[in-house]
Amino acid sequence: MTTSKKTTGASADNAITMLADDHKKVKKLFKDFEKLKEKGDAAEKEALAEQICAELTIHAEIEEEVFYPAARAAIDDDEMMNEAEVEHASAKDLIEQLQAIDSSDPTYDAKVTVLGEYVNHHIEEEEKEMFPKVKKAKLDLEALGEELATLKETKETQIMGGAAKSSGSRSPSARL
Ligand SMILES: [Fe+2]
Ligand SMILES: [Fe+2]
């Protein structure tokens, strides 16, 4: 059975591929930041860091609101789910710290780098542990993907005014 793809966002054929696409995108943004860090263009760095924060915030929220509750109910591994939620909380804390400063702050680049390290570790755990367990469980990943895509689109409109969908490299004046 094919599910209609009414959303225009990611190719959301199922929940796992959609979240993995987000992961790939955000990992690339962190790599871009590491390159920019050396060149040291303040405005570009800040625009990129803002985009990273916005993408991560939306991704974390759709996981917390839709994917994690479904996964928690389906796979019976509260310890793993609790750890994932604690990791989200740490990342959010760092995102808030970043949003409170600008790139003239001596800790700015370090905060982005450490956030990238947290996030890469978290992504690794989701992709190597959580997603395989969810795939084995009896979950309708297509329906869950639709739900995630719809929620993501709503949040993108709220947070970025839809800018991230078209540009991909810059989010003008995105403020959380
Ligand atoms: Fe996550
Ligand atoms: Fe994730």
C-alpha cells in the first residue's frame, strides 16, 4: 500500500528514513561550521549556527512529541529512551547558551563544536540502537512518518518562516 505524500518537506516515506535524513543534514551543517570556523566570517558563522539550532530544535521536538512516545511504547527499553531524552535536554541547554551569545564571545565556536560532538554521539545511538529496535517492533512507520512530516512542516513555518525548506544553507533572521 502506498501512502500519499501530501507534505512537501523531506521525502518522508517512513519515520526512520525521515529522521535519518535530518541526521545527515545536520551532520553536514556541523561540518560546514568547522570549515567556516577557520575562515572566521562572523555573520556567516552566526547564520549557520542559527540554522543548526533551528534544525536541531525542530528535530528534537518532533522526536519527543511523536517518535519517542511511539518507540517507547513499542520496544520496551525505557533505559535507552530515558538516555535519549537526557541527551536531548543537554543539547537543548547548549543551544540556549549559544542563542544567548554572539560569535564575538570566546566560547562561541567551542559551544558549536561541543554541540556537534553531543549530537553526533546521539545520532549514532539512535541509528545503531534505537532505530533497529523500532524497525523490529510492530509499528506503522509509514503513518508515523506522515505524522512527523506534518508536525515538522508546522514547526518549520513557526520557527523559520519556511526559509530552511528552500534555502538549505542559510536562515535569514531566524530567531528561536
Ligand atoms: Fe534524538
Ligand atoms: Fe534524531
